[in-house]
Amino acid sequence: MAKKTTIYDIAKALNITVSTVSRALNNISTISESTREAVLEMAKKMNYRPNKVASSLTSGKTYIIGVLVPSAQIQFFASVIHSLEKYLKSFGYSILLYQTNESLESEKNGISTLLEAQVDGIIASMSLETADVSHFEKVKEEGKPLIIFDRTHDDLQSPMVKINDEHAGYLVTKHLLDQGYKRIAYITTKHRIKIFKERYNGYQKALQEAGIAINADYSVFGELNVEGGYLGTHTLLKLKDRPDAIIGGDDYVALGIIKALHENNIVPPTIGVIGFANQNFSEHIIPSLSTIDQQAMQMGKECAKMFLKIIERNHAEELILEPVVLEPLLLPRASTKRS
């Protein structure tokens, strides 16, 4: 049986230290590009395969981070994952992804699965069904870092990265008011997730500042998807005093709003439409969709930086980190521009 190549063999062949080989193989940024390339070339030539089990037993780390998201099919989460993985990779970490598909039960299974995989920590965004967050405490009980991003919860005292969601709701409403819209409706999720409540609070705040009374008929709570926006719009169009603008809880809801308006021969901005998240399709549909950019790439980077800050400590609970709150960016497009 052929002898398995080790990092000692690579170090000997290149006449460098074992630690240098290790750092190069783990893509640590302190190693020069020429050294990294030489190590990788030699490793390939010698058919080297890393022994991750032995490595984790020695260091107590697997260099794998669990990432829990509602769905990687949603562009916002896909962008966060891309940024997160790219940043962590430069420090020798990989990610293990688990999608909950907006299910609380799946989220609980995901936490258990990632912990069983011996990840070094978990970075998570909650499902729409999540009200009780006690299952997340398992991560902290094992002394592993837990970072929550985007969808946060008041009962979970963990480091978090999010945008200023109340200000996001205020920005979209103020934009519509500035364009001359007065009867502004809101279609969002029936699930009482904090970020969506905060966005709705921002909507109410902007209307109150403008001296416009809150009309309960203009608030529709349903599913956070295209169908939710579509059905909610048909409900609003039946009103005697129909709205002249509609806010969607996210861009998928806004897409459903536009679909329903087209079926009724109404083309935005005749009735203005705006969403949240700046999905890939938002600027390419007709009319292009006004929306909020939630800084997904920056959010992923901030999550990675926060994790690395915590992992440097032996005990995650000893490090108290202030929440990172990013500012939402308004992207006005054709669906709301009257002038």
C-alpha cells in the first residue's frame, strides 16, 4: 500500500516549515501568493489529501461554520452566503449550509444537524414560523458562537447583524409621499417576525408625520410571496377608496402586486409599487421596481468579521458585541416615479 502524503512530506520537499505548509493549505492571508502556489502545486503533485479529522482533534476546531437560512433561492440570502463564504475562506474556514424553507421544525433539525457536524459556530437567520427561540440556546450551551443576521428576535441575546428596518419602512413610505401619493397601502406577512413589524412601524411613522390617518383597510397581512402580493392587491382594488400606492413586504410580494395590477389594466406608477431586498429581477421587470437595498454583501462580511472576533476568544460568552446595524439604501425606479 502506498504511503499517504503528509504536510511533513510537502515541507521537506520544499524545504520550508510544516507551519508554513499548513497556513498555505488553509489559505491564511499571512502567506505570500508565491509560497501558497508552490505549496498547492507540490500538494497536487504528491497527491496530498488533508486529514481533517486529525486536524480537528489536534486543534479542537473543524474550521467549518454552520450557516442556517430560510432559503438560498432568495437572492438576498444567496448574496449574504456568498460574501460570508468568501471572507471566511481567506481565514481557512468553510461553511456548511442548511436551508429551513421557512419551517420552524426544519430550523430545529438544522440546529441539531449542524451541531452534530461539530461546526465551530452557527450564523443564522430565522424562519417565518419562528416565535419560540429556545432551540437556538443549544448552540450557546455548547459554548459555540451564535450570530443572528437579518431576522432577529428580542428573546435571543446573541450578537447580531441587521439593517435599520424601521428606517427602511419609513424611507419607502416617505419616498411615496414625496412622489405625491397619499393613499398608501401595505401588504406584508402575517407572521410576527421582528423585522417586518419594524418596517410596518416605519410606514406608520411616516404617515403620521405627514398628517395622514392610518387606514386599517390599507393593511393586508398574508403570505410573504408572489401569491400573497397578488391576492392582497385584489383585496385592495375592491375598496371603494382604493389606494394610489402599495408597499410590498419584500420584492416577491411587490412582484405579485404588479401582476395583479396588470390584470386590471393598471400600470405602475399609476398606482405606485415598492418593495424590499433588491432582488435580481427588480431592476429588469417592466416597470423596474423601486426597492430597498439591504446591503446583503456587507451583511455577510460583517457576520464573518463578528464570528472571527468571537472565535479568537476561548469562551464566546466572555465577549459582548454591540449589534451591527446597517443603513438601508433606497433605490427609486420606474414603479414609483411620477416625474
